[in-house]
Amino acid sequence: MDTGYVLGFSDRTFSDFFFEELNIDTSVSSLFDGRGTSKAKRLRSFIENAPASVVAMALRKLWEYRESISWPSAGIRDNYFAVVAIFEGASDHIDSSAFEAFEPSQTLDELIAAIRRDLDAKKPEAGLDRLHTYCMKRFASLVRKHEGGECGENDALHARVGRYAKLLTAQRNLTEMSERIIKSSISVFESFNSVRNSKSLAHDNPHLIQPDEARFIFDSVAALLRYVKAVDGQSFED
């Protein structure tokens, strides 16, 4: 926005966007007045003048448009939604930076996007089955990288984590504390299998896990994935 442009909008498509997505006519609304006539200055005026909830909605819609034309980096995305959370009055933003593409795959890209949509909507309970699937793929890729072997289609998540934990502790000079964190994660992910099967949208379950507990699970799994990234950084490269 530094040059006066906003994404790829022309003056007409900028106006069309706000009318179609938010039912706001930019030609008559005073929300866009005050800073100048460029699209960037008009957007800044809107952010300053519009109600916080309307700004948050507009920013989310703008991000969806941004993703439709190109895929931004995780760092940009997290910073952006931290700002959105301020306008929403949210203090419960879940850091999704641990969920990254680790190999070229349209399925993986769509899986990550789905996880982030659930987190952005503040519905972590709706994304637990996708989180489980992501971890299945992630630890299978780590086993391939270190062992050169494959995980069987029926290998449980905790079995994949166990294979990786064994390989990592054998190949890295980890501190005792880090080694314990890695090894204890095997039982954590074994419990995750049960949560996924009986408390998520993976099946026709009558009750989902409560949102606060789902958030705790997301935060805990994300923390482990960030730790893995720290000690095994190359594995997160595309």
C-alpha cells in the first residue's frame, strides 16, 4: 500500500469489492474520506473511521482475495491476523505459523488452508481432524527424510512419531530435557488418536471436544512442531 495501490485493484474493482463483500458504496460513504484520493489512502481512512467489527470483516475479506491471487508467507499471514484480532477485540489468537508446507502438494496446501480457516474463525474444535491429518503427513515426511523408509498407510500417528523420536535422538546430541520432550510426545499423540476418532468431525460423533480444550491441544501440538522445526529446520523447507 506504500505506493497508493491496494493489491491488484483498479478504482472500479476497489469499489466493486466493498459493495459486493460489505454492501458499502465507496462513492457516497464518508468512511473513505480524510487522507487522500489514492486507494491506499482511502483504505487507511476506512480503517480509521469504520466500526472495528466492520474493519475486521473487511480485512478478512481482503485476505481471502489476497490468497486467491497468490499465496503469502506464513510470517506475513500471522502478523496480519494479529492486527485483525485487535480490531475484533480478540486475545485468543492461535499461532498457526507451525503449520507449513514441507513438500510440494496441492492436498497439503489445501489442508493447511483449512486448518487456518478454522483457527481464524476461532473454532479449533472443528479443525482437530485436519490437525491430526497434518501431523500424520508431517511425521511421515520426517521418517522419509531421516530413515529413507515409508510409513505404512495404517501406521498410527503415535507410531510415526515414535519412529521419528528414535531417529532424532540417535542422530542429534539433544539435551536430556529436549530428549524427554520428544519421547513423551509419543504418548501424547497416542491420546490424540482417541480425540480425533471420538471427539472431532472425523466421524459422526454426537459431541465435539470443548473449544477451550481444543485450543489447548492445538497450542500444545503447535509448540512441539515448532520445537521440531528448531532442531530439524531443514525439514520445513519446501
